[in-house]
Amino acid sequence: MPAAVVTGVSTGIGEAIATDLVRRGWQVFGTVRREADAARLADLLGAGFVALEADVTDPEALRAAAGKVASALGDAPLAGLVCNAGISLPGPLLYQPLDEIDRQWQVNVLGLVATIQAFAGLAGAREGFTGTPGRIVTMSSVSGKLVWPFVGGYAASKHAVEAVSHALRRELMPFGVDLVIIGPGPVATPIWQKSSAAIDRSRYRATIYGPVIDRFENAVLSRAGKGLPAAVIAEAVHHALTTARPRTRYALSPARLTSWTLPSLLPDRLLDRLAAKALGLVRRR
């Protein structure tokens, strides 16, 4: 039975990944931050799931969780490590509090690195390992390549995830451990409602962005309704973990032509105008 560690399994994409892998016969160790989530998932997924109560911003907790996984595996290697945990806190960068930007960096970037440092050795990234190396999957985003207004802090963290992932894939080559990036577009999960609820509109009402915030929120919630099912991302993760010759990055997006392919090809100034038109970011006279 192959084993995988998946971070951030309490809801959304992480829960879908854990559920999919358990259904396929994997032993899944999933990180949660609340005991209630651990109990719920244990009831839902049964013996194929083991909860690890650990926050990815707490390296000591991650090391302790890795010790539990090592004890459970014995001499068997970790076949997969899925770095899924992440948060999005939108806001205009000109006024957004620095602690909100830093929080996204701490979870999305440093939390990912801390997770890999804690668990990669179990997947074979250590001297003297003689088994079959495992594989690492990092969860980026369309925002890791394309940036829209009011998600600059989140997009910056996902750009960093892309850089960290490419560097780590090359650094891990001596161990035979591969790393694959998954870059979803909108996915129908609670992250969109959480992102919308995270906006303190009163903070920006007196700024030039005050009238725009509501349009941004409506756009976010509209995208949520048209997002990919989380199960599609889970299937892509399984493919990345198991296919013989995975690509280094998988871009998954609804309406792929208009939401990914064309924006990736269009000139920046044209994208500027499209974003300005969509949100009403016009110059005041």
C-alpha cells in the first residue's frame, strides 16, 4: 500500500486529494489544525487516513508529525508528499497591512519549504536511502503565472512557490526524488468564500479603491460558481504522483482558452486594460 502525506486536508482541495487517494488504496497522512477536523475525516475516510495535527508554519510540529509517519511506515518509503496547504487574503497592495501579506508568505511559501524539509527524507531525499524514491507535488495556482488586481500578495506567494519548486526539483535530482507543480485556476471550494470574507471593506472605503471592492468581491464569488470540481485537481495529483514520466507542471483551469492560454499570450498592457475595464479601475480626473 503506497503512503502519502497531504497538507491542509480539512476542506476543499486537500480533502478531495485525501479522499481520492484513500479510495485508490493509499494510506494517507493528512495535516489538520483542529481536533474536530481530525475526528471528522477519520470517520469519513476510515483506516486509510491518519490525521496529523500540525500547522505548516510550525516547523517543530511538522518534525513531530514526520516522526509519527516514520514510525508508522517502518522501513517503507513515503511514496508521495503533497504540499497543498495555502491561504488567500486579498486586498490592494497600496494599503493592505503588511502582516496580511506576510501571513500568506508564511503559509504558502515558508510553510511549503518547512513541509518538504520535514518529510522529504522519508521520500528518499537522504544519504544512504536504497529504496524507491517518492514524489513531491506542490500546489501553485494560475496566480503563480498571471496576476490580477487585489490578489498581489497571494500571487507573489504563488510566484515564489513556482521558483522554490523549480529549484527543489533540480536540487532533489541526486536523490531520484521528482517534484511536480499543479497550477489550478478557479476551483469550487470554500477558499473563495473565505477570501471574500477576509476583505475588511471598511479599511478601504475612504481610498480610491472603495467603489471597486464590491465589484471585486462579486467577481470572486462568480468565479467560485464556475470553478473546477476539487475532484479534478485530486485526479491530477494522483496522475502526478504515479505516471511514469510526469510533466514538470500541470495547468488546470475552466474555460482554459480564455482563462489561461490567451491571457498567457497577450501583452501585459492589454491585460492591464482588460482588468481595468472589468473592475472599473479608471483614472480620476
